Amino acid sequence: MEGAARPADSVHRIVFTGATRNFFKVGHTAIHSLARRYPDVAIRLALPDVEIARDACAGAPVEFVQWDPAHPETLVAVYQGCQATLLVAPIQGRVDVGRVQVNAMREAGVRYVCCLGIQYDDPTMVMSREVAALDELLAASGIRNTTLRLPMFLENLLYQTEAIHTEGRFSFPCRPDSEVAYLTCGDLGDLCADLLVSGGRRELPTTRLTAGMTSCREIARLLSGNLGREIRFVPITGEEHVAALADHGSLGDHAARAVLQLWEAIDDGRDMRPSGALAEALGRAPESVTDWLAAHACCFRRDPACRHPQPPLHPATFGVARATG
């Protein structure tokens, strides 16, 4: 769909907010997909500190708007004049933050919201309950909306580039052969761009989307081949993972344990299975774990010429802080 024309009934200005520390993930790829494929659609990015996003948005015609988190009412002006938005509510405080954003969207007259959720509909899981609560807020708002049910992003491996580069290992709280569903932010960015431009009028075969399945053992094998040296997967316990997330500084205990529940479900064999729906939605084959790891080998080599966007921090011990193997 390169150079795709904007449908007659579509939106003309799309706004992105939040996820201020994650310009290598879905918001980033969706912005660049819009700029590349829908040049007549205006893009607005609203952040408490717009300077941290300028380099990541280079080459895209983005209007930067600053707002004050201490005064959530300033979000109304952010959404005004925009017809659609991507809602990536944070793991930490998902419902409270989402409520503030949805109220501002409604007041500003936003007509469509594409929201990112998780793959599980399990009321025993914290994140599942919080995604359901956010869905209820969206339904009550009267705004047309889509919640995509998504598995792990391969880009999460980028948080461990330093450990892979310096120590030759990476870690997650699961068995080496546990099957993990995945997709890439590049594919998801293209899909979100299409949904946002259509204002939610585009039909999807399902909102449960995955590119395929892999395992940490398979990722280690592929990384080893790409980097020309042995890369080991070192399983860690749930408590070690929670502690590593706290060390990283991104999540409190409640949110970290909510993430751990996702890994526990994966380790129990309950992750979503591929259905071909993502390929149908994209109109092409999604990126495979093999291709993604090959394309990102420069990230794990810490190649100075690497041009892939990266997480804002590269803590050497993230994910393996308390691993013993």
C-alpha cells in the first residue's frame, strides 16, 4: 500500500500522545508509516517534553505539541482538531491514565481510537482486567474504537542489547522451549496507520493478531548465527524478573507482577496461536522472527552505524540482573 490514497471518508489529522520513553515501538512506526504512505494526512505528536522526540521523528512532517501532565486538562487542546488517535495506555496506571485521555478525547470531539490491548481475556490476570476496564471506558465514551489483542513485541529484545553484546546472553522468566507468540512494531505500525486513516471503518478478520510463534531457544540460535558467536538464553525466576523490571526503573511492583502473569501464561502453553489474520489485515506476509533478528543484528553488535531506533536506556543487567546461569 505504498503511497496509498486517503479514502474519501477518512480522517485528516491524527494525534499521538503518551509512551514518551518508547519511540522505538508502535507510535514511532505508525508515525513513519503515515508519513510514508499517507502524505496528505496531518500528524500531531503531543508530549510533556517534545525535544526527546524530534530526532526519532526526523523525516516525518510532525506537528509537535507540549502538554503538562500535572494539568491533565491541557490534553483537551492536544486532541482538538484531530479526528483519530492511537491509545497506548501505560502498564503502570493503565486505567487511570486511560480515563484521563478518554475524557479529553470525548471533550475534544475525537471520532476514532485505536487502542492496544493484550492477548488474554482472563479475569484472573491484572492486565486483562485493566484492558477490559479501559474497553468499558471507551464504550461509554461513544467514540468509535478498536482494541487490538496483541502478543509480545520482538522489539522487547532491544532492552537487552547490552547484555547480549557484552555477556552473550538474554533472559526471560520462561522455559527455553516455551512457545511465545510475537509480532513486530513495524507490522503493527502499518496496521495502526491504516486503521487510523480509515477512522475505524476498515474491517479486520479478527482483532487477535500475531505474526507467528517462536521460543527463547530459537531466538538464541538465530542470534548466535547472526552474530557469529554463542548467545545463550538464561531462564530467570519470576521474582528475578520482577526485580529486574524494578531495577530498570520502568515499573513498580504491582505493574511488574502484572507483566509476570503474561509470562506465566506463556510458560503454561496458553499464548495465542497464529491464524493468518495479520497477513490478511496487512495484505502481505508479516515479518518473521528470522528476518527481524537478521535485520537488527547491528543492534545486538552495538554497531555505531546502526540506524534502528533504540530504547532510551541500555542497562547491562536488565533481564539478567539476578540470573545465575
